[in-house]
Amino acid sequence: MRKIRVSHSIGDTVYLMNDPDACPRIVTRIMITPAGAEYAVRYADREPTWHFDIELKRNGRGQIGFMK
């Protein structure tokens, strides 16, 4: 059996790596797929968008791009 690592919890505040404005988003759903965990994140009153862990970070400061 394969184990999927879940890096964020529902209600966590996260930031998209490719968002130059570093707008905070809230994790609203987590979906486990064969590719891994996907997170639905919501900004303000907009519809949620789905992202993988590599696209998210916990703080809004720092370099825009992929984590090392």
C-alpha cells in the first residue's frame, strides 16, 4: 500500500508560489489522487482552485518559484 503525505490541513493559510502579490489563501478541501494530495485553496470570495503541494508555501514572503 502506498502512503500519501498530506502537508497542509483544512483551514491552513497558504500562498501560491507563482503569485507575485502573495495573497493569502485558505485550504478548504483535500483530495487524494494517484498523483498525490491535491489542495483546494480559496482566496476571498473567489471559487477554490486546485493545487499540488509543490505549488504552495506556508508564508507569503520569499522567492517566487519552486522550493528547494
